[in-house]
Amino acid sequence: MRTCVVLLFCVTALIARATAADAKELSITTIKEEPYAMSKGSHLEGYCIDLISELSKKLDFKYNLHLVKDSRYGAMDSSGNWNGMIGEVIRGEADLAVAPLTVTATREQFVDMTTPFIQTGLSFIMRKTSDSEGSAFSLLLPFSTDMWVGVLIAFLLTGLCMFLVSRLSPSEWANPETDEHSFTLLHSFWYITGGLTLQGAGPHPKGLSGRVVGAIWWIFAVLLLACYFANFSSVLDSKSKRISISNFEDLANQDVIDYGTLEFGSTMNFFKNSNHPVYRRIYQHMERKKSYVSNMEEGVRRSEEGNFAFIGEAVSLDLAVARHCKLTRSQEVISMRSYSIAARLGSPLVKNLTIAILQLSESGELTHLREKWWASSCIGTEEAHVSDALHPHDLQGLFLLLGLGLGVGLLLALLELLSRARSQAKDGKKSCCSVLTSELNRRFGSGGECTAQESSDKP
């Protein structure tokens, strides 16, 4: 009887100890990286945060989440010590490391890793280039569509202004009844067309107002053509230097675009340890140029600025392309790899976590999380390509100069007509307003034209 009591007591103690172990809060380490773990106020959100939540529901455990202290994934230094999240797990500072941790042979020797929750590989991103090679409208490339519309509007307004100035100015059209008006609407546009082609077209304006409008248009035309040919030369030069890069071999065979990857990461180690000649050349180039980046954000920023290709894991690069519409990812994916959860060697958690991850995969929950956090923000702009064309805001000073010149020309023409009207009113002892109205009717009304036509029919 005493023996039974002792056995019952031992079983109860074991059950209590197991229950206490199950109730213990797990310490989980992670790292800030979009979209796996991101700050939202005082909390974290992201793919890995949701994954931890789903796993805790399935396995019924509580956890305490913290960010890794040195902001590293985990690599072994020359003395054999591990840093980053792997180091925290090895030293017992964390029970689990839930992050985009790549499964490698070296890491598997020091920690246990679950079945992968994401499959990926290596690829690279770079800035998009315009698909304008061989276009029949290459001559239009230096200016954007808005710029061409602005030039057309400036042309029409200048032609109309030249016509109005030549009609208003007494120096240009002294006597509407007898003199022929040389600056018709058609000739006004022909005159500014000659100025735009730097050839000129006579007759030239005789009045001050007409000369001001003509001079401003010539200045506008010369500066506009200078900007056009300078940008056209730049477009042609960029076309000649542009190289079609679609895979890693193309990347290794050119020197125009620089490329690099994360320093001290698994991607760098892949190229360092690879015996493939192309991958060895890529590693030698990165070592020679020291083109490594310290973090993902720096690689994306340099790629977006141009003349740089960032090599990384395809799943992370897909997110960068979804967030930054100027970037594109290569279709080639090499060195297939996967992300897993790391735990201490011999940890009993690994088996249960593996089963739970497989259940989430089979139920479609992992696919749902992928679609949720990798949603593209470039909808509606995917077809927009990068262009170096000049826009109206680039030459807004030039358009303002033209507008100011046209306004001054019209003002001078009105002052000339007003001066003549005052002189005639003084000589004829009439009202200045009536004389000015009469002058305007003669120059823009049909009466003056009929009178001129009748006087020309008389012998």
C-alpha cells in the first residue's frame, strides 16, 4: 500500500512538472525587417508576428517576443562565437528565433531548425529601363508628353500675340483704310516658325512691341532647342551604354552597372564558396569593389538610384519590387533555399513546431499570410517606365520668361495705340475714348476692311 502511495505521488509530481514546463513562457527573438517584423507604435507586426501567433494557438504556448540586440541574423566569427539570433539561441538567451533565417549546413550543426515556412532562392533587383529601343518616335523622347503640349500651347499663344500686336501697333499698321496689313494670322505663325527653326521669315516687325515679342520668342526657341538637343544626346548615350541584363551571367559580363549583396550574410557566403566560374567572378568583383551593403534598405535605395544591382533572396526582393515601382527583379533564381525557425540543439519544441507549420501550409494559412504582407502598392503604375525626358517643371523659368515677354509686347502695343488716340483726340478736339474705340473698330471690325476694299476698287 505504501508503495502505491509513493508511485502515485511520483506520477503526480511528474505531471505537475510537465504542466509547469508547458506553462513557461517561451522567449522568442526576431529581427526588424519588412514585412516579417515591423514596428507599429509600441508593438510589432508582420509575417513572422502572425506566424508566431498562429503557432501559439495550435500548440497552446505563451511567449515573450524581443528584438535581437545586435540586429544580425547570425554568423560565426573567427574565434568560433556566434552573433545575432543564432547566438542568442545557442547561449540560451532565447528559446526560438522566428525570422527569415536561411537554413544552412553551418547553422544546422549548432541549432535545430524546423521545416521551412518559406521557400526562396537568390536573384537580383535593379532600376527599370524604358522600353524605347527601336521606337519610331525616338525623336520625341527628350521631352515628355506634357512638355510637348506646353511647347504647342506656347507656339499658338505666341503666334496669336504677334498677330494682335501687329494689329494694335500704329507703327506696324498705320492706316487701316489704305495700308495692307502684312502680319496676318497665317504670316504670324509662319514668322515664329522661322524663328523656331533659327532661319527667320520676313517681313520683320517694324514696331517696338512686335520686336519685343519676336526677340522673346527667339530667346525661347534657342534655349528650348539647346535643351532638346542636350537631352537627346543624353538619351542616345544612355541607349548605347544600356545593357540587357536578365541573369547572373549577364551581370558578371558587364562593367557598366555595379552590384553587391549583404555583407557577412548567407548570400555572400554562397558566392564565396561557390566553384561556379560565373559566381566566382561575381564574388571577386564584389570583393574588389567592396560593393557590399550593410542592410536591405541600403541595397534597395542604391538600386532605385540607378547603376546598381542588389543581389539577395528572391522573396525579400519581391517585396522591394512591390513597394518601389521603379525596380524590377530578374526572373532567374539560383541556389534554392528556405526560411525556418531555429531552436537549441535537442529541443523538444522542434517536432511540434514542424507539424504545426505543415498543418498551416496544408490549410492555406501560409499562402494567405504571403498574399497579405506581399501585396503590391504599384497597382496602376506597373506599365509606367522610367524616363529621363524633360518635364514642364524642369523648364518653368523658360516658359515664365516667354509669358512675361508676350505680356510686355501686348502692353507696349496698347500704349502705342493709346498714344496715337490721344494725339488724334487732341488734334480733332474729340474724346480720347471715342477715338480709341474708333481705332479698335477700324483694326478689328469689318468696317475698316470694307472701307479699304472700296477704296482699292476706285480708279
